[in-house]
Amino acid sequence: MKLKGYLYAALSAAAYGTNPIFAKPLYADGMNPDSVLLFRYLLAVAVLGLTMCFNGVKRGNSLGATFRVNWHNMPQLVLLSFVMALSSLTLFVSYNYIPVGIASTLLFVYPILTALIMTLCFHERISWLIIISLTVACGGIALLCPMQEGYISISGDFLIGLLIVMLSGLSYAIYLVGLNKTRVRTIATMTGTFYILLFGTFLFVVRLLLFSPLTLPQHGIMWLNLLALGIFPTVISLIFTAKAIQHIGSTHTALLGALEPVTAVVLGYFILDEAVSGREAIGMILILSAVSLVVLRQRKPDSSPSEG
């Protein structure tokens, strides 16, 4: 059912958009990106693993059956886990160079990259409506970016942050396509997500051993932020992303990611007490309009989930 797929994609985008809301206070509390991501992934693995155990016991399955994966799928799982972890790492590192709001909005390049990959590598047809929706959404993203005298201030740090965010967007686009076009798609959603997070954890372990020190929250309340990072933009977002791709494909799932910066701005207004200007409000309206164009468009009954 396509409507269910759009709902999954919207919920995934909204959950992923909470990243800066939880990460920003952790940085202010003295943690570095690698440490934040290590605990984020570890807590997500723990939450997801316990949930899988509970569901397995409830259905009368053994632990072996609950976590069993065909060994032929492992190489693709490991590769996708590295790509996903790289996307998380580069996004969180970019917060050190550019404001989290700008980073979150610039990350929206990934729907365009997803559409390009699907077109160039898998010959997926992109309709004019998708092109128009992408254009409208990008216009909305531009309006959400903070400006000075009508222009985004370009500095050395901004350029570094921009390149890092672009790498994050490319990594996430490859992840979305991989979920759709590899054997990982045949794995149960929660099981596949569990192993992607588990294997992705090793990237942060290696980085902490070689490049940066392990830092802990200075205040006990910040552990709740880490737990929230593990649940909302990680477990919930990744599970709904996988479910959405099964129903509507990578391109449409990526396009509904336009809701991510809207989520960041709205939560910033209510939680971080950040003002929302008229320009930002118009940007959110444009993004929501672009999403609505895709969700409401007529689709042929026999169209496949991966069609554009």
C-alpha cells in the first residue's frame, strides 16, 4: 500500500530531523562527534536487540532464529553499515564547522543524489513531477538557510563544513539505494537494521582508538540525550526508512526527507527557543508543498515500488 509507504517515509524523516536537537547539547557538554556517535549506536543496538528478543519470545522463536541472517547477505550488510556510519559521522563532524540548522538543510542534497544514482545506474525513469518537486523543495531548503544581507556567508569553515555535509548526503543516498537494490532488502527490517547499527559501531571504535579521545557527558541528564539519539533518529528512523523503501522505493523515500529540516526548525523553535522568520516559514511551506505533490500524485496500479 503506497500510502503506508509515504507515512513510513514521513515518520522516518521527522525522526531523523531530531539529530541536531539532541546532538547540540551533547557538544556543549564537552563530547566529541565520535563519542556521541559511539554511544548513539551502542544504545540503539541495545534497544533494538532487546525489542527483537521480546518479539521473538512473544512469538515463540529462539534467539538464534530471531537474529539469524543468511551468511551470503553479510558482505552487503557490512558494506551498508559502513556507508550509513560514514553518513552519520560526516554529518556530526560538520556541526563543528557550520551551524546545525545549515548542516541539516544542506544534507537535503541526498534526494537529488539518490534520484541521480537510480537514473544513471539503474535506468529509473524520473517524472517531471518529481523534478518539479525536487526543485520546489530545494527552493524551500535555500530559504531555511540562515543568511546575512541576502547571502550565505562563505568562509573557510563554511566550505569545509559544506564538503563534509555533501559527503554525508552522498553516503546516505548510497545507503538508500543499497537498501533497495541489494539482497539486504530480503532481510527482516528489524534484523537488518540491528546488524547495520552493530557493524557501524566498529567505525567509531576504530576512530576513537586512533584519532580522538573518548569523552563522556559531564552531566547525568545528558545520558537521556544519548538515549534519545539512539531511539529517535537512529532506531525509529532507520526502521521506517527500510519499510518505506519496500513500499515506495528509494527515490520517493529520499524526497520525503524534505521533512527533516522542517522538523529541525520546528523543534528548534519550541525546544531551543530559536525564532522562525517569515522567510523560514515560506521555506517550510514550499517543502511541505513539494512533499504533498509526490504523495498525492496518481500512480498506475501496476507500477513497481522503485519507479520514479
